[in-house]
Amino acid sequence: MGRDFRWLLASSWTSNIGDGVALAAAPLLIASMTSSPILVASGAILQFLPWLLFGLHAGAIADRFDRRRLVMFANAARGIVLAALCVFLITGVANIWIVLAVAFLYGTAEVFVDTAGSTLLPMLVKPDDLGIGNARLQTGYLVANQFAGPPLGAFLFAAGTAWPFLLEVVCVGLAVVLISRMARTPVPPRDTSSGSGAAHPPVHTDIAEGLRWLWRNPPVRMLVLIILVFNITWAAPWGVLVLYATEHLNMGAVGYGALTTASAAGGLLATASFGWLERHVSFATLMRVVLSLEVLMHLAFALTTTGWVALVIMFVFGFYAFIWGTISTTVRQRLVPAELQGRVSSVNMVGVFGGMVIGQALGGVIAQLWGLTAPWWFAFAGAAITLLLVWRPISQIVSAKRADEAVQSANEP
């Protein structure tokens, strides 16, 4: 799919190695400094809080400037923050408050990396190649972030608290170098027909423009709402998954970790089969099957009391979750004009993390009141009702065209 795509792929995979290392090392570092559940939980909260605070602004900025350079600058900021953390750790002055501040700053920079990075693929490959392109990017996430990175991060942390973060600095720096090899991505053209006039109106004007476009585009609006609702139902039981695995299924800490591994293994199988599925099965059918499996997954977890059955369920979850993530991203990228990719992507991500916040809060309360399987029953009912409501609109989402493509088709003889 071209030289620039290969550089983007290499940069993404390299960055994911560093992120995977931090996935294990960061919680270990926080837990080594405090036994307070509130402070430990704060480390996890700071992973998605920047999305709620800065996500929409990141989308507007990504639609204004050279997106490749924005990814480079934001990754460079991540590297500087990590380098400072390494200095604090090596000199022995690091404490829990410094680590939490680093987590927040790092997460803020990551918002801009992920938002601008998500807009690059549609600028590099043809629309028909977006599916396989997203699948290859996701392969790097599964292998580097989920499989290779966390064990390596735990091993390096055991050797010395600064080592995993030094490696992450190297990975982030190399990711900057690799993406710099891409040809310069043009600044997305601005649509001045709306009367905004100025080349760079206030950021809130750009955000409002993106929200208006999204609201007036039923297929993309429906897709974002589906993702929001299904993230609420998904996050409700996932927030207490560690307690469900260790107390309800009696799997222990190792068994809980095996659930993540099983999910990643299912995702790897999906990467190998996605190309065949895309050629032989329509996206509408795949989306319905995947969302149906999501409903059945919640029901299966609510009913099972056996660890090995839970591992099988997680393997299937990893398989279909990868398919859903790749398809939903591809469909959105095909429908959104280039100049709005950043803003619409950021609204989608704010919905993802907002749904996780709402779902985890609900899941904690439900589990506290009615037990560890109750969140799974809540998720089953909520996902089933949502699936019934969106079953028919899915065909409209997949068959929709961008406005410029629709006009071109209408003008053809």
C-alpha cells in the first residue's frame, strides 16, 4: 500500500512496544509507592481523563495542521515527560505525586498522538484498502502492546524501576524518526462555505462545526452512538473483572492475567482472517454477527462458574472485538471528509472513554448491591436492547457514501 504506509506502520508498531512495556510497568511503579486503593485507581483514571478534557480540542487541532508533524511533536512531548520520570527515578526523588503528574501529562500528549495518528491512514491509502490497513495497524497493537510489551515491562521493572521507562523513551523516539520518513501530509482543506471565513477561527468554532456535521450525518452519528452505548455495557462488568475472576471463578492472579492473554490470542486469529472475511462477508453482516456475539458474551460470563470456560469466552471476545474495531474505524474513515477526520475521530474517542467512565461507575455500584455477576446481566440486557434498535440502521451505515461521493455518483450518466 505504498512507502508512506510502511513508515506509518513501523512507527505505530514501535510506539506500541513502548506502550505495552508501560502497561505493566506503570501500575507496578504506582503500587510500589503506595498501598492506597484511591491513589492506585487514580493511575488508571488518568489514562482516560485527558480524553474527556482535551479530546475535542485535539480533534480540532488535528484538522488545522500537518498531521504527521503533530504526531511527531506530541510523541516528542511524551518522550520528554518519560525522560524526566527516568531522571526522578534514578536520582531517587520520585514520589507518588510526581508519578501521577507524569501519568496525566503523558496521557494528555497521547490524546494528540492518537487523534492525529488516526487521520493519517485515509490520507495514505485508497478507501478500498482502509480495512486491511487498519487490520495491520491493529496487529501491531495486539503483538506489541498486549503480548510482548507487558511481560517485558514487568521483567525490566524487576531489574530496576527506571529500565522500562528508559526503553519506552527509546521506542517513542524511534517512532518519531520513523514517521518523519513519511512524505509531508498536506494540511486538510478548509471549507469556508459555512461562512466562518477565517483560515483559523477559534478552536471552539471548529469543534462546533465538527459536532454539527456529525449530528447532521445520520450514519456516522448512529455509529458513534452504537460505540458509546456498547462501551457503557462493556465497561460495567469489565471494571470489576479482576474481582469476578479471582473471587467468583477462583482463578487467582495468574488466571486473571491469562484472560487478557486469551483475548489477545483471539485478536491475533482475527488479524490472520480479516482479509478473507472482508472479501467474502459484507460489513453489515459482520457488524451484526459481532454485536450479537457481544450480547452472548455477557450472557455466557453471567452463567459460567468455570475458569477454562471463561478463557474460551475471552478468546472469542478477542476475535470479534478486533473485527468490530477494524470495521467500525474503516467505515467511519470512509464516510468522513478529510478536513473533518480529526474532529469526528475525537468525538468518537470521547464517547469511548466517556462510556467507559459511566459503565465502570455503574458496574461498581451494581456489583456492590447485587453481586459480581450482576454487571454481566446488566450488560447482557443493555446490549441486547441496543442490538434490536440498531439492527436495521446498520445496513444504512455501511451503504452510506460521503457527501462528495454521493454528488459525483448522482452526476454520472
